[in-house]
Amino acid sequence: MAMGCLEMETLLMRELRLYHHPVAITYLFSDEEVRNFAESTPHHRPVKPLSFCQWKVAARMQGKTVLGEKKDLDCSGGLVSFGWRDCVDPAHTKSMARFCVDDAQIERFMRAKPRMEADSLKAVAVGPLGQAVIRPHVVQFCCDMMQAYHLIVDYMAATDTPALRPLLTGSTASCGGSVFSWRENTFNMCPGCAGNFNSGKMERGEVNVFIPGSRIEAVANRLLDRIA
């Protein structure tokens, strides 16, 4: 059956007993898309630069839609993931040094991160799935392992996918994880990175689950089938 974004959020929160709103992530690639989104969707803009994870806290915990541009983002990993900074940027290289054995490994790991084409993205919007006016590019869940398991098996059944291969990196869990899900049009799941844990308020040890917006309705309908 055809389902709207509010119907899907209501179903998923009720049946999976989610703690917070599923977050609709929408990528905006032109000034016109940014303008149309801003005019059609009630939203907030950061009053100072914050991390992408902090934008999402407002969405999943406070029910707010946040529209942010490059100038609003204070997170080296997010800037790299969204194509707003070179993948071997010194600030992010310093951050990655914690996870690598030498400079050569740092650069190789950095270049393996999922990211947008350089400067192709104008803005990113995040908000509760139930408030989405247009179908998002990615729906992100912050959930426990059993909730993630149900999303996994419903996604696999709904999309006839016998095995999943999520992408994990040393950082950029939320930002890079969502870009990978959209670019590959596939399910993704990863633990929170340090920034995701701290500024993203993942104190329960939750995991990140990403489902492409093009496939979230199929997953919701699979859940309905199981209920029936």
C-alpha cells in the first residue's frame, strides 16, 4: 500500500518502539532546491556552526527540521563527507591520526571515505521523517541492536537482498554513512564514531541504521505484512 512519511514514522516508532524520530536526510544540490525546500518546509537554521550530529539531535530528539549549509557546519568529517572540504584536509587528517599507524595509512584511509563530489552539494536538511514534505534521500535511525535487527531483516525481505555489506570507517559514521547509503542505494549500518557519540548524544550505545529514501516505503510495507 502507498504510505506517506507520517504514516511510516508512526508505524515504525510504534512497532519497533523507537526512542526517537527516524531522521529524514535530504540533500539539496542547487540554489533552486534550497529555496523550494525552505519555502515548503518549516525549518530552523543553525545560529552558529555545529556538527552534523548536532543538527540531527534537534531532528530526532526535539522534532525540529534543520536546514544547514557549508558555513553552518563545524565538523571536519562532515565537511569532507559532503564534498565541502578536500578529503586530505589537515584538520581531518589530524583527527584521523588517532586511528592510523602512519601518514601513508592516514591518506589511504581518508581517500576511502564515502563523500559527495566536490562542491556539488548546496545544503543538507534533516528532520523527523513524519514532517518530511518530500521523500528524503536517506532515512537514518539511531536505535538499539534488536531494533536494528528488525530493520535489517525487513529490508532484506522487502528488497530481495540475501546479504548486506555495510561500510564502516574510522570516523564520519553518521555523515559518511548516510552518503554511502544514498550513493550506493543500499542499507548501511555502523556504530557511532567519537564525534557521533559525543555531539550526537548516543549514550545508550546505539547504532546508526541508514535506509535509502527510495526503499523506506517497501520496508514499512514489509513490516505491515509481518504484523498481518
